[in-house]
Amino acid sequence: MTTDTTQTAETAPAGNNPRTVLFRRLTAVGGLATIASTFLSWTYTDEFPGDLTVYGYPGGLQVLTLVAGLLTTLFALASLDIKGLRWLAPTGTTKALQLFALGAFGTTWFTVVAITVELGGVVNLEPGGFVAAVASVIPLVAAFQLPDDTRKARRPKALPSWAEILIIVVAFGIGLFVITYGIDTEYAELFTGYMITAGFAVAALFKAGLMARLSGLTTKYRPIAVTAAFVAAAAFPFTQNTDQFTLIAVNILIFATVALGLNIVVGLAGLLDLGYVAFLGVGAYTAALVSGTTASAFDVQFPFWASVLTGGLVSLIFGVVIGAPTLRLRGDYLAIVTLGFGEIFRITVGNLDGVSGPQITNGPNGVPNIPDLVFFGYDFGESHTIGGFELGSYANYYLLMLLAMILVILVFSRAGSSRIGRAWVAIREDETAATAMGINGFRVKLIAFALGATLAGLAGTVQAHVQSTVVPEMYVFAGPVPPNSAFLLAAVILGGMGTISGPLIGATLLYMIPAKLQFLQDYQLLGFGIALILLMRFRPEGLIANRRAQLEYHETDQLDVPDKGLTGSGVGVTKAGA
């Protein structure tokens, strides 16, 4: 008697049965159809931004749909075990496929709906628009029919050192291209599509395990990774032909630098500061008053290095003066006091106009005509040619702020891993327990408050020269233009408290979105409030979280990749263990 060892559809493994293979193939076919649809005309008029009327040449939002469709197709082929593509998904393809398909669907349907709404009806769609809408649905439906194939990532194949370093360099090069593309978007529709595509793509790469692999490489070659990151950032001005988008990048760096300073206060020490933007204002006003402008009440002109030191020192003094009597408070009471300080600062500089108070800040008119910086004969207000590339004034300030950010990151990383940094974390987790263990809570919190204020003041000195004027309205608790205290706090929480890259990403998103989507000016706080609520529900540790935060917020959660060997053991494994 012979035994039939052939597996039927019912007994075959879930990842290899005919139904699963069919849906994986259908996902790949849908991805290819989505790609093909971008070479068709989606509308007959070029009135819609990006000119989507050309056959055979994707433009505008079609390019984003093309990218999303290409990624969907690649990962669908990887799920079919196509040789040479298996490395794309170390921890499984299903969740990544679903996210990529959502990105293609979201971008395509946003474009179709935008054409319909802006041009006045479905009649404005060409057949290519309908083809794209239908094609993007196919991989979406098919991907959500696939079984979850999440698994633990195997140890990657050993590569030569030069190959691993090359992977790091290429990854940061791709990151520079993606960020530059987002900053350089010229209209709101394209930026919205960019956010949809990039958001789902990044989430998919995390689910596929590629970002964890890259993180492992950057940890292994940390000095090279840090160097590559800052080289990529420094290369941004050389990709620009005008200063239009470089100004946005400069303001992002200022915002991100101040957010890192606030991260010391909120993320490490756990102090809820709602008036932190006032320290940015202290540094900016100090630099403006000693800049030599004719609008200053003081007839002095400090060199750049002295101006920076003065702004940082004055902010440090304000931090100590404000922190000494208030840091014995905790929780909401401390938040209310810091909020009051921020408002008092704004009102005070508005009243120092020679009428309501001494003539120091020109009141609501502020301090205008702040001259450009001159450092060792290098005039930041003039264009300079470096290596055949012409750098405008904002490019000069961009590189200066990049150096300032390096300093802030160095201070943050050193302080966070030092003895005082561990004391901050202890105070944040449980001040009573930390005090019982011999930590002087008041002194430790005052150091955090003073250090955060100093870093904000340093950024403020550069901001004053970039903006060429400072006025009280720039330093409010909440307003349409960041940085303000509400946006700074949101950037830290959104990005991930206690991390370096988290506030950088949070600040970038919170500055770019209002800058690119002008129609959100009246609703951006509502939008960010909804985003934070969703974040608290689905990822309370922030977009980029450290291990401690993951352990805290996912203490009872199981691994995304369940370990069958632990079933029944009663041991909860956190996601951080992955």
C-alpha cells in the first residue's frame, strides 16, 4: 500500500496553498496595472497642477502612484519567493504589502477625487483616470486576503565591510532624495500625495524588517553612519537652484534644534514646559539688540561668536531665574507656571516701547533691520561659490544651523548617557523613588531646565539673523506658524520623547505641513490634535521610540512575530524584544 504524500489545498502550509499564491500573484498583477495606468492621460486639461494629460510620460501625482505601484509589485514578487528579492522582507511580506497597496490606492484616489472636485465633475477624467482608480483597488483587495506571514528575521548573510558601508551610504542618499523631493514640492496637491505615499511606504519598510536591518548596520558602523547622515544633510543646499526651499529647510533646522532642547526638559527629565518658546525669544532678542542694528536701544555690535555666547548666557540666566522658584512644583502646576512665563515674556517685550515701559524692544514693532552675520570675513548675506555651486544667503544659514544642530545633538547624547542623564530619567519615572535613592530632584531638574533654555537661546541667536527681525508675535503659545510652544511640544511627543531622531522627524513634519498646505492654517491645531489622539491609540511611544518607552507602553503586548515556543508559558514578550 502506497501513501500519497501530495499536499492538498487544505493541508498545505498557509503561505504556500493555491489560494494564497493566487492572491499574491493578483497583488503583483494589480501593482503592474497601477504602474501601467500612470502612462495614460488622467485628465484632458492641464488646469490641474502637474499636467496629467500626457500619454507615455507620468507627471506630478502620477509619479507618486508609479512609485507606490512599483514597490507593491516588488514586494508581491518577493512574497512569491522570486530569487533575488527575498531580502526585501526579513520579517514577512503581508503587512508590508497591505501598507504599500494602501499607499498606491490612497495616492491614486486622492488624485482622482482632487481632479473631480477642483475641475468640477467626473467628466474631467480621461479613461486613464478610471483605469488607475480600478487598477489601484486590485492589489489592495488582494493584499488583505493574504494570511499573516510575519516571522522572526533570520540572521542576515554576512557581507564584506565595504558592501555594508555602501548600503548605509545608499540608504542615506535615498533619504536625502526623498526629503528633498518633499521640500521641493510646489503645490499642495503634490505634497499631499507625497505624504500619503511616503507615510505608507515608511510604515511598510518597518513592517518588512528592512528598517531594523538598516538600524543594525548603522549601529555596527556608527561613526560612518553619523558622518553619512550629516554629509547627506549638508548636501541639501547644493541640490537647490534658488533660496525658495532652502529657507524652509533653514526654519526646519531651527525648529528641530529647539525641539531637541525641549526634549531634554520633557523627554529626559519629564518636566512639562508649555512656555519653552520664550527661551528662543530671549536668545533672538538678545542677538538682535547686540547686532548693531539702528533699531536697537544699545549702540553696540558684537561679533558673531560673542552674540551667540551672550544669547545663550542670557537664556541660561532666565532659565535659572524662572526654574529656581517653580521647579518644586509638579505635573499640571508646573505646566501652568511655565505657560504663564511664556505669556509674560511675550507681553513684556511688547510693552518695552518707551510708553508702557522702558524703550528697549520697540514694543510690538520689534527689532527690525538685523544685519547679516559676518564670521571670519564670511558674509552670510552674500552668495558664495563653492565647488562650482552657488550658495545663496539662506544656504549659508542652513549650513550654520546644521553645525549648531551637531552641537545640540552632541550635548543631548552626552548628557543623556551621563550620570546626570540617568538621574533625569529616574526623576521622570518616579521622583519620589529617585529622591529616596539619594538624587537631589530639585538640582537635577534645574540643570535640565537651564540646559534646555541655553540650547533654545543659541538657536534664537541664529533665528534673529535669518528672519532679520524679531517681534513679540513670533513667540506665542500657539499660532499658525511654528515654532511656538504648542508645536514644539507636539514635535517632541509625535517624534518620540527621549530620542534624538524623533524630535527631528516630528519638527520636520510639523513645519513642512503648514508651510505646504496653506489651506490648513485655520484648522492645523485641530488636525494635529486628532493626529496626536491617533498616535496615543496606535503608537503612544512616538514615531521613533527608544527601548524604555516601548517596554513601558507595550508591557503586556505580544511580539509582532509570535514565538510558538513560548505559548503557554505565561510570559509576555514586549515588542521591544524584537
